[in-house]
Amino acid sequence: MDASVSAGFFAYTDAAEQTVEGSNSARAPVDAQCPACRLHALVPMVLHQTEAGRWANAEGQIPEGAIQIDACPVCNGAWFDHGELDLLAGEETNIEQALDQSSRPTKRACPRGCGIMREHDLPGMIRTPVDHCPKCRGIWLDGHERHKLAKS
């Protein structure tokens, strides 16, 4: 993911409450507490790509190609269902393939209810490990991990 991710990436609006029809996100919003801070339920956010190629919070009518992610308004962590992070990063990116094959169990549960996630390194991208669910293949990024990945 590059620095073109807008500063409004985690701004919350009423648009996030709407259903994303025709979006790349095939799943319903996550109904779970934040796996990191456990202080707040995850909130659906709808992002769309602007004409300048940056991702921004969708407001009002949701444009075609919007992506819905689930984020924590307290710690700014975010849950990306399989493929969503790749869509935000660009067509040539495959974050899941970039994950180091060795992993460690975490204490964090998958927000989709698939069990305990595994911690993987992302060599060459960020030094902090990310949480990955081997069953649903989603990825959890803590707020600081998201910022580091956006800069890489």
C-alpha cells in the first residue's frame, strides 16, 4: 500500500452503515469486539477510490467498486476480509503471498469467529507482525501496522 491512502481512511460516516451493493466486499459487516483493544465493536467503513487514485471514506451515495472494511474507532485497527487489502494496495499486490510462511499463534480471535489467528511477518514491508486467519484468510492490522504498511 502506498502513501496515497488518504488521511480520511478511518473517518466514520453514516455511509458506512449502508449496505455496499455491487462492492468487492462479499461479506456482511463483522459483529465482534475489536480483537486488539477489546474496547469497542468493529464498525463497518466504506471506502472508494477517488479520481486521484486515493482511497477515501465514501459519503452519501456509495459508488461502484467501493470496499467495506471493519475498523475499531478506539485503536484504529482494521479487519480486511480476504482480498480487500490487496484491492486497496493495488492490483499487483498479494499481501497473503508476501506473508512469511512461519507463523506463531496469537491470543487474538478471528473477528469472523474462525478461531485463533496466526501472527506472520511481512518481510520487506513492515517489521511488525500482522495477524492472519488461516481459515477465512482475513488479515487484522493494528493501527500502527496499518500506518507502516501504507508508507511501505
